[in-house]
Amino acid sequence: MKRFAIAAVLLTFATGSAFAANSCETKAMSKDGKPLAGAAKMSSMKKCCEEMAISKEGKPLSGAAKTSFIKKCESGE
């Protein structure tokens, strides 16, 4: 039972970060409701990922931690 609980917690964190990346990609829409492409999409993704770069304590990330988070978010990992 203990192993199951640990696996459930780890799965929750793993899927949470995957949904975070996908949510930024789904938010990359034009005013007409069409998906953005190219530079506009990348700009929208970067802005969204920067807004989501928050530590567990609720404080904004900075430095290498922020850079790492944004790279992972933008790549969709």
C-alpha cells in the first residue's frame, strides 16, 4: 500500500508538469481563436512559461532554476 501511495504522488507531479506545458501551448491562440505559429507562438509560450515559473513556496524563480524551468516548459517536457 505504501508503494502505491508513493507511486501515486510521483505520478501526480509528473503529469502536473506535463499539463503545465500543454496549457501554455493551448493558450497560444490569436484573437480570432486560431492557433499561433512561428515567432508569435514562441513569444506567447515564453511569456506563459515565465508567468508559471514559481517555486513551491509561491515565490518567483530566478537564475538557473528559472532558465531550466522555462526550457522544459517551452519544449513541452
